[in-house]
Amino acid sequence: MAEGRHPAPTSRLIHLNRFDAPDEMDRAWAGYFEQLEGLLSTGGGESEVNAVLQGKVSSSGRAYAEVSLALVYGVLTDRNRTAQFMKNLVMISRDGYALCTKELQRLVSELFPRLRDSVRAQLLWLTREFITLDAMEVEGVCYALLRQVRGGDMS
């Protein structure tokens, strides 16, 4: 009987049980993050990391999107290195964070009920940071978050 069992899928972003199919957005972002970890593991100081990231995002629009989403994933899932990831995100941003805010809006709209509590807290922190940075289209993230507020008498 144990032979037919499949391990429960894992995610650092959302809650999954053994019957849930892996989410495509979650898998893509986690994959980008793994690639970023490979880039950052080359060692060296901050200037070397900056040079590596700038070289990567300069190669193509797709590479820029992947690195940006990997850094957002890092901010959301790795509290210990949030400041480092945010600093890198600020350094590489070329579109006023429009890509990041658009994808965060999609994340909130599609996956908010399934997000882990720690990710929700980081999402609110990141949204606040984007408001402070006057990121493009951050109001869309705020609207998507407001749609998740449950109404009614909770007493």
C-alpha cells in the first residue's frame, strides 16, 4: 500500500497538501530563485554580486524578469536575507518596479488564501516598501490586498 503513495508537494510560498497540484507560478518563481542562488553562491563581496546581477539582467528582458521575480521570491520567503534581496532589487530595477508590482498583484489575486502566514507578513512589508519607493502600479497591489479583506460582523 505504501508503494502507491506520493510525497506531498512542498512550497515555501503556499500551503499545499498531498492532493494539491503544484502551482505553476510558485514553481516558476522557486526555479528562478534557485538559479539566483547559483549566481549568488559564486562568493565575493557586494561589488562582485552587483556586477554579476547587472550582467545577468542586461542580457535580455527575460533574464531581467527572472532575476526580479527571484528577488521578490527571496524577499517573501527568506526573512533572514530580506534586506539583501531588497537592496539587490533596488539596484537592478529598470522599470520602476512595474514588473514586480504586476506579478505581486497576480500573486495576491490568485493565491492569497493559500499563502503561508510568514509570506503574507512579508508581502505586506514589501508592499509598504514599494509604496515608499513610489513603485509604478503599486496601487494595483493595494487594491488586490483590499479585495482579500473579509467583511461582515466577526463577533
